[in-house]
Amino acid sequence: MVESGHRAEIRPVDFTSRRHPDLPVEAVTRSELLARFDPGHFARPERVSFAALLLVRDGSGRHDVDFETIPLRPGRVVEVRPGQVHRWHLEDGCDAVAVLSRSPLPTSGEWFPGDAAHRDLDATSAVTAWALVDALLVEQERFIPDTASERLMMALLEALTALARRASPNAQEAPRPAAYRAFRAALERDPGASHTVRGHVAGLPYSERTVNRACVRATGRSAKALLTDRIALEAKRLLAHTDDPAATVASRLGFGEPGNFHKFFVRATGGTPASFRRRSRP
């Protein structure tokens, strides 16, 4: 992992392996993470551009993903998706391994804001998962940049994420409609690009009506409600993890007037930007 910017805001982190620049997947133990960085590094939240799985072997602790503090216990898998803001709490002493992937996780299912960020493996799946993690730890040390080595690493990751997917409470659900997935992908690219569903649908091969029906079918909620949630989530991230004034946050999210942002935030969250910022900081 390397920091990819120097602005005093949410720390962006890109995937870069210290073992080999072409390594597609890397398993990193808690002790190795602590050896790589000074303790103050983990006091700050970070926004990752890659996918990560945190698997707990023993002990207890916690991990923050966006605004959820997830208790850690043996058999628990925490998933962090590209673009999410998370924070390590390695001082807790939990025996865990982070599996980092340059590419999206292959069989973990599509994630969208509001989906669970953790799953619990049963005892049999946990044994298999740790065998796969141990194999990753071995194979990354003898990795060479050829097709066979890359396929081997990705196959181990695919098996690991399949286990995690099977533990999901949504594992048996039907695939979400294509129009819904396209709309959510558009929101992730730039949630503040437009404050209307029509604006985000403009570049998609679906009508606004089709997208709204797909959103209701997938989540029980309208496309407008999902858009509001996504802008509010980004606003919370910026308010909690940066020192930007509320007016700057408003501008970054496409609000021409700070007052309009204030009204939006109150409607969406039930509180003011200032009160949320105070509550979200130590």
C-alpha cells in the first residue's frame, strides 16, 4: 500500500506490493503491517483504490468501514471495497491477515452502499479459508511475473472470496437488475455530478423510468432515495475525515450555495453538517 496524495484530507491509498511490482494479490499479516508503518499511520482513515479482505484468525478487536465500527472475532471476514473509507485498529492485538487485491474481488458479488461489510464463516469454511490464506502467503514469496503465477494467485483469491460470498446473508438472492447496477456504478464515479436521477442516467442505455423500476425491484427504494443516500454518504466522509469547511464540502458535491447543502444534509440525515462533524470526531 502506498499513499497517493499529500492533501490534508482523506488519505488516498493505492495498491503497491513491496514484494514484487507485478504481484496481483498480497496477503499481509498484522505484524507485517505494524512493521511497515509507524503507529501514527493507522490513526488516520484512508480511502483505498483497491479491494481488501480482513480475515480474523484469533482474538478480538475492531475495524471501521465508513461509519460502521465492526467488532472482530474469529471467523469474521471484513470486506473493504474501492472508494470506501476505512480505519485500522491494529493496536487491539487481533490476529488477522489482510488480503489485498489489485483487481476487483472476482466472486464476492457486487457491493453497494448499505450492504453488509462483514460476514462470518462457519467452522468448516474457516478452516478452508485459512488454508487458502496460508497458500497465498507461500505463493507470494515465490511469485514470478508469468501467466501461471498470476493465475495461481488469482485462483486462490477467487476461492477465498467464494467462501466469503457463500457466508453472505444475500448469497442466494437473484442477480440485481442491470439497470440498477449501471445506475449505482454511475453514482460511484461521481455522486455529486448531478443532484437528479436524470443527470446520472443521461449516459446510460436506460431510461429514468427503467432505472427507477430496477432500483425499487433491487432495494425497495426509489432511484432518487438511493441518490440522496449516496450524496449524503460522501458528505459524511468529507465532514468526518477532512478539515474542509462546510462551504468547501458543498462545492465539492456540486451545491452552488452552502445553504442548499445545509438544507439537503438536514433532510437526508436529520442533523446539521456542523453537529455531524462534532459527533464523528474524537
